[in-house]
Amino acid sequence: MPQSMLMATIAAVESEGAHLLDEFHRAQGPRGQKSKAAIDTEIEDRLRASLQAICPCRFGGEETGTSPAPEGADPTFAEWLW
């Protein structure tokens, strides 16, 4: 993975980590119950968009399942998976 892709990936993940930290420190407490929280899906949706912008391949998510590569993506990446 080229250095620029690695740095962009790290930045995307760190940004979502900050969102999770903010959720944990909400005045009303974190949203959700037990093992399911709205922030899980929100983070996954944003992370999918960010990562697919870095490398337009499929995305496998715990909350939202596997998404195809973006429309018009280079077929070279069609079988790759975030």
C-alpha cells in the first residue's frame, strides 16, 4: 500500500475513533443498549465512504454487511475488500 494510502487510512480510522470517544462522553450517556448502538452504524457508514474513496473496492462491515465496490470502480479492485 503506498504511503499516502496508508496515511489516509490511518486518518480516517483516527477520526472515527474521535467520534466514538465523543459518543462515550455524551452528557446523556452513550446511545444504545447492550451490544448495539447507533454510533456503530454511523461510524461504519462514514468509514466505508472514507475508505472506498482511498481504494474503491468492496467493504465488509459488522453492522451493515458487505457492500460492493463503488459504481464505475476500476475492475482491478473489484475483489479487494476493506
